[in-house]
Amino acid sequence: MTTDTVARARAWLEADPDPATREELSALLERVAAGDAEAAADLGDRFAGRLEFGTAGLRGALGAGPNRMNRAVVMRAAAGIAAWLHGRGGAGHVVVGYDARHRSADFARDSAAVLTGAGHRVSLLPGPLPTPVLAFAVRDLGADAGIMVTASHNPPQDNGYKVYVGGDRDDAGAQIVAPTDIEISAAIDEVGPLSALPLGTGWTVLGREAVDRYLRAVTALVPPGPRELSVVYTAMHGVGGAVLVEAMERAGFPAPERVAAQFDPDPDFPTVAFPNPEEPGALDLALAAAAEAGADLVVANDPDADRLALALPGRGPLTGDEVGGLLAEYVLDHTTGDDRVVAASIVSSSLLGKIARERGVHYEETLTGFKWLARAGAPGSRRVFAYEEALGYCLGGDGGRPVADKDGISAALAAAALAAAAKADGRTLADLLDDQARRYGLHLSDQLSVRVTDLSLIDTAMRRLRAEPPAAFGPLKVAGIDDFAAGHAGLPPTDALRFRLEGGARGRVTLRPSGTEPKLKAYAEIVMDVEGEVAATRAQGSALLAELMASVALVVRG
């Protein structure tokens, strides 16, 4: 522990506006002074740098210091956004939303105070609400920008800060992309002492109408049709519960049965090891409730309700790619026109491209993240559907799309409508998946994540795989490699590799570092023609995919 680190920590302590983090840092400094090695390492990490503002905004563990999420870091970020807005044309209008995580409401109010103090008009959402409500409000109110305080499905000790562009532009209501992130980051660097920031109090707290307008917009995406469906729903301790239930009822569905232990917001997420519906075991309570109730469908949101997970009693969770294929056909069945655009990310299934070609609509592949998916297609085109395999879906209709971001509420409505229509015909979503397999080939996908404590290990692994690419993954030979580092197929550069596979089945493996967590992620897909029973092909494909994933794990870990 250097004296410089301790000096910077004491300077931070003097300027920290939050009594809670001042107390926390004071106690940590006392432990350091007493020779506590663990405390010294903790302090060193907190002051090793600062949370970097990028296209994902800010995200990190709560706590004192520039490398943590806290009121001081948030106020500086808000001041940077305020300066950036002034540089784009003067005083603007910013909508601020927040979820129910620890400190989210505080961070939202601090942002409102800094922005109004800087001369901007601020509209604060009326309480902890889903991220898509904020994304909708930016477009609906014609705001110049939006801020959402959330860490989505990160662990309970984290929080985050997402920024949305607004104004009179084609991508209004979408998450920021470069160079906006660079401009805001530079503006944050120029912020002076927090004590010199003028703080305002004149922001507006929006009323219930903000939620009503969102609900009217998303329920309009689901036209009349069968509505008899038994649903079990879990909010995963997040903020989606009340909004999802009301959306279902407004759309004409019976009220879903709630997983009571997970319905109310709880920032500690006590019933799950990790509050992400993708994680093994996260849907166990919901599946148990569905089996007991004889329900048709399990619906789950992540904590900020911008993602959707589905599961079928007796079959288990559907993959994000399976849901993406089903929702794509639902949307295309209920929209018209040759100006429609659908999109998927480079790590998602190749199925959507085949659906688009058969339907005669434009398909685009984008980099990962809805900041890119929301901008797919030429300006002015009608983006009716976009998805990524990580349970994110964005739906539009003939009247446009209400949310230019992933939305777990509107996606849940479309999934329920599709399941209810299938039930009316004596079928299930599993039957619809088999129909797709017969038409387009059976597409099976899986992924794995290798979490590291040393980020340099990810760079080392990617360099190794570029220098010495594998000749095969399990039984499938590598037929070609797409390196996205310098850009590929018109996409911006990104650190990703795609291995195209053949031999017994077609397929691909895509590798990339996570953009929000210390992980190296691998995504695999195999495609098999169905010549007999789908069940037999699925069993054969599942065994092949398991063998492929075992090989991927060995290759990735070196």
C-alpha cells in the first residue's frame, strides 16, 4: 500500500457527499493503518483507477472510491452529461429512471439535482420501474436524453448507469454508441470539485400517466386473438412484476400466477444465487409452481425487466435463440410491408436470417448489444424485430416500435399471444419449435462463460486463438474463420472470432470477451436437416452439441 493511495483516499473522503460511504471509507482506512493486508488490497483496488464510462455507461460494485459505484461517481457522471448536452445546443430535457437496487433512488435523485442545477429540465419517473419504461419515455416525451440507474441482472452488490440518446433523430430512445460515449467520458474528466456543482431542486416527478402510456403502446403490439392461457410468472425480485401483470390483464389475458417469493422488489435477491433467468436454477421456483398448477407457460423477467425468459412445464427453459425464432415469426405474421427489418447479433442463431429470406424482409447481423440492434437497417426503415440470444427482444408493429431497446414486457405479451393461439389449436410452443425445425433445419445452440480475476488472461486467450486456431471443435472441422477485430462484413471492429464448422452437421463457434463482466464467452450453434422425426434429430443434435461444447471448453481454457 503506497502513501499516495492513502493520500488520495483521504482526499476522496473529504469531498465525499455521502455519509454512508464516508463512514465505510473511514473504517477501511483505519484497518489499513492497523496493518490489515486485506483492507490494503481493497483500498488499492478502489483507487487503482476510475469506473470507465463507455457505451454501457457505468457499472460496478457499490462502495466508496473512484473505482466503485457511489454518489460522488454518479454526480460527476451527471455533470459530464449536463456539459455534453450544453455542447450539443444548450439546455435540454432529460428523463431519469431507476430500478429497486441498493442506492438506485439516491443515484437518480442526485442525477436530477446535478442536471437541474446545470440548467436542464428533468423528468423523474414516479418510482422504481422497468428499464423499457424509461426507454419508451425518452421517445414519448421527445426528450434530449435519458438516464436509467440499473445494473440489470448483475449481483446484488452492483449498480450501474445507462444513457439513452433522444431528440429528433432516427435512433431516439436507443442506448448511446461511439463517439457519444467518448464525448461524455471526456466531459466527465473535465468536471471540477463536487462542492462547486450547483444543485437544483426543480425537477418534475412524472405521474402514473407515464406508465399508462407505455402500457397502451406495448399492448397495441398484440392484436386480438385467443387469450386462454395459464401462466406462472416470476419477477426475479425485480421491478417488472406490477407492470407485467397489468400489461397481461390489459391485453386480455388471465392474471398470471405469481411466484410470491420472487414477486416484490428486493435488492438482495434472496432466493437466487445470481438474479439472471439464464442461470441454472434461477427458474426452479417458477417451474415448481407451474408443475403444481398445471400451467401452460412460465414467464420470467430479469430484475429490470428488459429481458424475457420462457419455460415449458415438463420441458424446461427455452433458449434465447428458440424464443427469438418464435417471436420473429409471430411479429412477421402480424406486420406487413417490404420496408420491414429484422436483426440479430453475431452471437445469436443463424435461424432468423433464414426466416427473413423466406418472408422477403431485410435481415441484418449486428455486433452484440441493443445499442447496435436498435440501429439495424437504413434510416427510416421499419425495425419490427431484433433479438440477441441473451434473452433480449425488441418488438415493433405496423405503427412502429414503442421501445428502441430490449423489452421483456412487450416480448412477454407476444409470447403469451403465440402460446394462447397454439393452445387454441391443441398445440404448444414445443410443437411450433418442431415446425420450425422441419422448415428451416434444427438449430441448436449453447454457450459457456469462463470467468477470470485477471483480465489479461482474456487478451492472452484471444491472441492464442488467433495465432494458433484449432483445426476442429470435437467432431466438427473448422472450415473457415471470421475475425471481427478489423471489422467484418461491414461491421465496426470488435474483439470476436467466429469459427465456421462442418462435418456431420453445419455449425459455428463464436468467441468474444464480455462487455460488462470479466468473462470470455463462447457461443456454439449446430444446424441439422430433419429427415425423419424431429425428436430423433433433436436427440442426436443434443448429443453432438454436448460433445462440441466439451471441446469448446477445452480450447477456450487452453
